[in-house]
Amino acid sequence: MSDSSANNNERIAKNTIFLYFRMILLMAVSLYTSRVVLSTLGIEDYGIYNVVGGFIGMLAFFNGAMSGSTQRFITVELGRGDEESLKKVFSTCLIIHGMIAVLVFVIAETLGLWFVMEKMVIPEGRMTAAMVVYQCSIITSIIQIMSYPYNADIVAHEKMSAFAYISIYEVFANLGIVFLIRIGNFDRLALYAVALLLVKVSVIMVYRIYCKRNFIEASMKKVFDKTLIKQIFAFTGWNLWGGMAGTLMGQGVNVLLNLFFGPAINAARGLAVQVQSAVHMFATNFQTAMNPQIMKTYASGEINAMHLLVFRSAKFTFMLLLCIMLPLAVEIDTVLEIWLKEVPAYTNIFVCLMFVICMIDSVSNPFMTAAAATGKVRIYQSVVGGILISIVPLAYIVLKLGGNPYSVFFVHIAVGLIAYTARLLIVNKLIKLSIREYFAHVIIPCVLVLLPSVLFAVFIKQFMPDGILFTFINVAIIVVVTAIISFLLGLSKHERSFILNKVRMIRR
């Protein structure tokens, strides 16, 4: 192994540790606060918060598209080592984000406001609180849009420790909100929305201060490079289409569930998304640590190294998520009863189906990173976005024909698998990624891990007695056995040796 590869592996490992430290804090607090907030607000108000607050997320595809572009251009310039060009890119991205913020504000306060007031199912007497939630969500979205270049800069520089340290503050602030909404005579739903907004504003300001103090390019310059703006917008244009499809998958389905079944079902879906997001952090943190390396190896012409990183990112993500999601899915009813005082209907099946969707999305993410590294995302985003955007109309048809609430998730899974296949075929052309090698390095190892792990989990569940103690024992056994199967059947000989060497170093 070359010194460069060794250094990259060390950097990825170090960044992953910092990100997992951040994740554990956020996950613990988010799961605890969801339980308390559901208990405090009630199922109905919790559902209102998720559907109304989440509706503004449908406009986030503008920001999502630009965010991917920002991170890609900053990371590539860092890989090239051109400091002046890096400054120009960062300032240009700030200008474009400002333009997007204005656009989102206008749409949210016109078309979006009309839809929330006239079309959404809001219980009588709760429209005022719903409007407070909506306006706080708009302000939060605007601030996040303007701050994303700073977050992208941290990821591009691979300074993941910053996320871990800042998360300590965010964790305690969110804990404070939990106790705040339980006291006083204020409308708890409105108070919750305002408090979350204030915390988010303060966190974003900390990120900006950190970047300005540590990165020379992280400040606004009087730069208006039309050529660069056109390049970024050209890249963003197709990301916009893909981002819109991704947003509609989540918030579009959420709105459909509200229109057909009311806010109680939104509460169940909101909790399922909360669990899925917490577990998804495991994959996101690992991939966040690897993504800059995928882009930088492409920028430096190390295509074979890039392929290896794509393979490992997908395979390791799958096995990592399987170790977490499989035991939780097997014991989902007991886990929900322990977590929540009152479990809304359909929450258990929603969570399990969201796990499947999470697995598909997570192993697909390295494809998008590879496509973004090339800068040629037109075909990728147009085809994949076109496939994914069909989820909402198909889900609407299924519900109109009498489908139950969880039928929309089956639609999502089916379309997601089709999109996954399309991604592989497109990336095969973009970076000459061999499909045969992908199957050998990713698909086959994942199948070899999945089948025996699922069979073992189902088998041991049949013989495990009921009770909270036995639930924890069962979860621990499935995690350990799945990890062992992953190590023995999912990893190559070189990967097993690398891990064993790291373990020996830690023990010393």
C-alpha cells in the first residue's frame, strides 16, 4: 500500500470516529426528545408539526441541488490546490445561495402558504399554531441555505472534528427545549417551533465563525464571475431535477398521507423517519468521511483508487446498516414500546419499511458522489430523477384505489430498486466502473452477508422468550453474529488484515 493510500485510510478512519461521536450524541438526544415531544404535544400536534414543518422541506430541493454543487466545486478545487480559484468558487457559491434563498422565500410565502391554509388537513383551532410552525420553518430554511457553503467547506477540508464539537452544544440546547415546552402556559406546539428555530440559528452561526477563523477562503469577496456562475448553474440545473425528485419522495408522500388519512398518520410516519434518520446517520457519517477522497482521487487522476473507494463505501455501508437495522426490525414492537409512551398506529411497519428504503438509498449514494466528481451529471440526474419522481403519482394512484397507509412505502421500495439499477449503469459509463467488478466487490459479498444474517435473526427470535431483558439480549446477539458474518464473508482478505492490524494497534 502506498504512503498516499495509507494516509487517506488514516484520515478516513479518524474522521469517521469524530463523526460517530457526533452521531451518538445526536441520535441519543433525538430519540429521547421525540419520545418526550410526542408525549407533551400529543399525537395530533406532533403530526401537525411533521407535515406542516416538513412541507417547507419540499422547497429544499433548491438548496439540496445547490448544496451538492457547492461541495463538489470546493472539494475539486482543494484537490487541485489552486487557492485563488478556491476563494472565487466559495464567494460565487455564497452569491448563488443568496439568490436561491430569495426564490425559496417568495415561493414559500405565496404558493406554499396558500397550500398549507387551503389544502392541508389541519384540525379546527390549530391553524394559528400551524402557521407559527410554518413561518419558523421558512426562516430556518433561509438561514440554512445561506450557511451551507460553510458546512460544505468543513467537509471538503475533512475537518470532521468540528461537527463533533459543535454537536455537544446542539445536544444540550435541544435537551433544554424538551424541558422548556413542558412548563408555562404557552401553546406548546408554537413554543416548540420557535425554540427549535433559535437553536438552529445559533448552531449555524457557530459553523460560520469556525470556517472564517480556520479557512482562508471562507469569507465573502466582491467576485462576480459570470463564467463560473454559468458552470455552477449548469451543474446545479440537473442536480435541481434530482433534488426535486428526492424531496418529493419524502415530503410528497407525507402530504399524500395527510390528505388521505389526516395528521395522526403523519405522526406515525414522523416517528418512523426519526428512527430511520438516527440509524441512517451511521451510513451518512462513514460516507461523509469517504466522499471527499472519492472526489479528490478523481481530480488527481487516480481512477482505480476511486473505484476501490466507491466499492468500499457501498459495501461497508450495507454491512454497517444491516448490523443495526436487522435486530431493530426483529424486535421493533418491543423497541417502540420502550421508546414511546404511546405508539401511533402503523409506526412499527412504517419503521421496518423505512429501513429497507434507507438501505437502498445508502448503497446508492457512492454513485452520486462519483458522478458529481466528474461534473457530468446531466444523464445521471435526468434519468434517476425521472424514475424517482414517479413515486408520488404512483403512490397517489395506489391510495386512490384504496391502498392502506403503508402501501406508499412498497411503491417507494420498488421504484428505488429500479433507480439503483439505473445508477449503476450510468456510473459504469461515466467513470468506466466495471459492472462485473461491482458485483464481485459489492453485490455478492452483501448477499453472502444478508442471507445467513436474516435466517439467523428469524431463527433466534423464535426461541427467545418475551420480555425487555430478553429483547436486549436478542438485539446484542444479532448485532454480534451479523458483525462476525460480515467480517468473515463480506470482507476481502486484505480488508480483514487491515482491521485486525488496527485492533492490535488500539490494544497496545
